[in-house]
Amino acid sequence: MKNVKILIVDDDEDLLDGQKLYLTNKGYEVKTALSMEEGLKIIENYKPDIIIVDLMMEHYDTGFVFCKKIKENPVLKDVPIIMQTAAAKKTGFTFNAKNPEAKKWMKVDEILTKPVPLTDLEEKIKRYLKK
């Protein structure tokens, strides 16, 4: 089996450590970044098979800005992106990546509400890697 490469971008260091440990123990190669800029720097030399990103990092929309930059890159445009966010709890806004109009501007394939159970996260990763 091909070694699956995952990039997780989130400003919550505990979340990054927990998800990296879990996914590494499941056999995935995982790199993490604490900011959009760090994530973009990692991607210069690392082409992940899937990206997991937080919405609210440096700013309330940093995750969307990051996703737009990824999808504008011809080398990365087809890499699935899973966004994990607590935005609904913090702001009352909900996002639906299944809505074609919303998906067009959000540039994400899936949105999960934090806290995301690790088994659910792995199931989503497997689902997108089969497509």
C-alpha cells in the first residue's frame, strides 16, 4: 500500500499532536503546521494526498484563504481538503460543503465540526482517498 501523506493545519497544538499521533499509529505519514504560512511553506516540498485544515486560525477566515491558495495551485488543485471547525459553536454560522454554490467559494470537500472524533476523521480520510 502506498504511504498516504497527510497535512494538518491548525493553531491548536494539542489537537495537532493528538491527530498526528493517532494517524501516524494507523500508518499514515503526517506533517503538521500551526499557521497558514507554515502550511504553505511545508507544501512547497511536500505534496500531501489529503489536507485537513482549521477555519479560524490567525483570522476568522484563514482556513478559506488557505484552501483558495491550494486550489489555485495546479499541482495541488485535486488534493481533497477536509475542514474542521468550531465556527458553528462560536459564531452560529454553519457551512455546508455539499451545497455546490457554497463548495465553489469555500474550496473544501468536507466540513467537520470540532471536536472531531478520531475514528470519524480517519473514516473521512479513507473515503476521500478512494475517490
